[in-house]
Amino acid sequence: MNKTEKKCLNVLADLDSNDQNSVLSFADFLLEKAKQDGRLVVVEEPQDIPRPTEERVVAAIKRLSETFPMIKKNTMLDETASLMSAHILQGRAAVEVIDELEIIFERRYSEFCQQNDNETE
């Protein structure tokens, strides 16, 4: 979490629920305005980046991050680091780790879609 995110959370924590709702409404307004002005491009569909036949785990993480740019990578750090450690330190096969990484990214994308569907209802 960066300084701005921490500050936002601290400010929200100090406000009552009415003011928190006002802040969130204003943030939503700014987000929509940025989208309309073209200052923010929201990619909601995965990119079509095929998996190479031979791929290293680090390259797979980069490919999957590019395939699913809408997923916040900081929320996946524990899972990806754990799999990377299993590969490097425990000798788990790269193919197995990459298969699992793909499942994790696809699951997170599915959660992203569900969350966006809930927000638009």
C-alpha cells in the first residue's frame, strides 16, 4: 500500500459514515469523469496472450499480469510469492506452478467480473 492509499484510509477512518459515503461518491464521480475524458482506460477483458510451450515462472507471472491488467497485483502477492518459493526452494516443476498461477489469475478475474457486476446493479 502506498502513502496515498494509507492517507485515504486514515482520512476515511476519521470520518463518520455520512462523510465516508460523500467521499466515496465523489471518488466515483472523479473515476467516471477520468474514464469519459480518456485519462483512465479500464480494460475489463483479458488480453489474448498465448502461453509459450517453454516458459519460466517469472515470465509466466509477467504474461498473466499483462493478460489480466485489471487485476490488482498487490492483492495476489502472497499467492504468487508462495508458488515462486515452491518452485525455487522446493523444486516444484515450473509447468505445475504455471498451471496453478493460471488458475489463480483466472479465479481473480472471475471475482473481478462478479464484483463489477454487483457494483453496476
